[in-house]
Amino acid sequence: MTPVSAFREGWLLGLVLYLLAAPPAEPALFSTIITNGPTTNRVNLVLFSEGYTNGQSAIFLNDATNAAVFFLSAEPYAEYSNYFNVFAIFTNSAHAGSTHLIDQKYVAGYTYFNSTYDSNSDFLITIPPNTSDSNPKHGQGEVNSLLWTNYRSIFPSTNNNLPAMLVNDPVEGGSDGGSSDYGHTAISSIGNVSYILVHESGHTLGALGDEYTTAYPGFPNIQEPNTTTNTNYVKIQWNAWINTNTTPLPTPFALGYADAVGLFEGAHYHTTNWYRPYESCCMQSFGVGFCPVCQETLVRAIYGKVRPVGGYWPPTNTVTVTLPQPLTFSLTLLQPATHSLSVQWRTNGVVVGGASSSILSLSPLALGNGTNQVEADVWDATSMVRTDAQNVLKQTNTWTLNTSVPVMQIEALKWLTNGAFSFEVTGSAPANVVIELSTNLMQWTPVQTGAFSGGRLFYTNAGAASAPQRFYRTETP
């Protein structure tokens, strides 16, 4: 045996042993963590794995479950937890963690989504397209492909999705993704995920801005819902939250204003001439929650994806009514955690007094025949929102009733020359008509049963002259 042959045989043996020892690569694995309703009417938080290697799907699922608990315990997500579903998609990476550009070079394929920490602070984590890799298919494009192609049957509406990525790296870091014009993904390392994931969701869900004061050269000077250069009260986006009687503008960093909404200098990567609404908010400080202004923005963002009416009855918005029996209209509402949605019913644009529950019983005869409308206004009167210019917290469900209920009338009443009394019943009825008689409007006695002929039914009481007082009515089953 030649040395070359010996080398080849040894290499083949080593390869066989490796293949036998290495576990097969795990395919993309989809898991449901929390489900509260159809994906078409919920915010779908979808957690992706990055830097989890082959065989670590169970570890990722545990991390994703913990991240979901952290996320839904933060306000306003806790109040609207019923409005969220949470899912997890596991994909295994070739290496654990992420690429730290501060001490290693970028190599495509190092992890599944090719995430990288920035080369300066070693904190900002992005996925392509970014400064390391301009190809969106290597990062955000893969996120989009999994959502829009692989699992399109589960997520038919892309508007409802809130993608997030858990990076299996202990070094704190995160971002709202790569290129803002290609898509957003809330990225967080496992290190301090309870804060970073919530913070990044402020960007991806509510388009909130960073309130940091450290310089970021080249960052676009565009105002966000929580950052402004305006000092004029009228032009401040969040002026509905500012009490000018007690809060000066700009607002000093003093103990008396720590819990006040005002105009605090320092935001949008500037120490001066940029302002934020609150002294300490999740968009600026570790370990704190969203301020009232950011909560308002996020509540509006949630309602931009979720409608408060989850279902209604009748299930069609056009109803044909041919019977006089009362109609029942009902709503299935997505109730927040600690307060209830408000309801008001209307008929033909007129408010129905006292009708503020999710059920309305209505007699079609009260509306009359023809085309009528029944409307249910549903809105969230939450104290978290003071400004809702686009009315996203309100939904109106409308039913159009095409009513054709049989109507009967007693007419042509007259005394005959022989002392008899007669009248005719006109109209229509689905079955025989019963004519009933009473002397006291309490006890009624059937006196004739018949069917309409040509829209008329005649009745004669030959002994009417001997009775001092009689009442008549007609009924039909």
C-alpha cells in the first residue's frame, strides 16, 4: 500500500465516522407559543432564531417563550395581550452567536441570517442589507421569504406580522434590523432580551425614535412621534399630554417633573435642540417602560393591525327580513385586559337609547318595511390614548335590512242597514288570518279564520247592534 493510498483510506474512514456521529441538520421548525385568535386579526409576534446551532431547537423555543412573557408583560402590550399571537421559527446556524466585527471579519454563512455586531460599540446588531453585506437575500430577505412564502398559509396578511429575532449571544445588543427601506425586524441578543426586544419593537411597531443623546453622524433628522425640534406648544406632536399650567416648555430635569409629560431636551442623537416627551422612557433608558406618549403611539399601531370586532351576527351585512319576529344582533369583542370596549347601537342613524351592550334585540315592525340600517359603533375609550386623528380605535359594523314583513290593516268599517257591522282586512300574510273579538281588550275570542283573496278578507257581525262595545284585531302565525 502506497502512502497516498493509506492517506485516502484514512480520510474516508474519518469521513464515515463523522457522518455517523454528527446529527442531521434540523429543518425550519414552526412552533405556536401563544394564540389568541386568527392571524388575520391579531398582531403576530414571530420570533426567529439566529446563532442557534444544530440540535438547539429546544433551547431556542425556551428562550422564545421567555421572551414572549417579557414582551407581553410590558405596557401597553400587557393591556392588549389578547390582541397578540406569538410564534417561533427555528433555523439552525453553522456557528453559535453572531459575528463580532470588532474582533473578526464578516463571512457570509457564518450564521443563518448573517447577523453582525457593529465594529465600534459592539452593541448594534443588524442583518443584511447592512454595511457588511448589501444583499438582502442573506438577511431580511430570508425573514420575508419565511413569512411570505414558506408560511404564507399561516400569515396571509403581511400587515399583521411583527418579526423579531433572538440572537444566541450573551453580549447585549440589538436593532430594528438592517435597511429601513427593505423591512424591519426587531433584533435582540439573549443578553438583556427583556429590555432590548421591547425597545426595538417600539421602532418596528410604532415607528418610535431613539431618545439617545450620543452623537450619530449622518442619522436623518426626521421627527418621530416621540422626538421633535418644536418648542411651540401648538406644533408639538404630543401636546394633548402637556399641562401648560404646571409644566414649563422646555421642561427642566427636576424632581417635580419626573412623572410629567413635557419637553425634555436631548433626543434623536442630539444633546441640544431636540426634545423628548418624558424624562425617562424605554426609548432612552434601560430598565424602564414606555412613557405615556410612546404607549399611545403603540396602542394606535396595534389598532392599525387589529380590529376590535372579532365577529358579528348575523354573519352577513345584508339581511332579508320577511317575518315579524324580533331580530338579534350581536358582536364578539376583543376586550383589553382591564377595561371594556364601548358600544352604541343605531338604527337609520338614530341612537338607540340604552343600547350599549354587545347584543341588540329589535322588532322589524318598529323600523317599517323597506331598506333600513342597523349600526353598531365600537370604540376603545382607553386613557392611554388622547389623540386618535385617524379613528383607528373605532369600528362600525353596519347591517342593511331589506324588510318586507306582512302588514294587515282593518278598514272600510261600516254599519249595514240590517243592523250588522262589517269591515275588511287588507294586506298580506304567510298563513291564514284569524279575526278576534274582545269586549275589554283583555280576553280575545276567535270569530273567523280565513285567507286573503286578492289582498282582502271580509268580515260581517250580524248581531253587532245588540252589543254596546266590541273590539277587533287580526293575527297571523
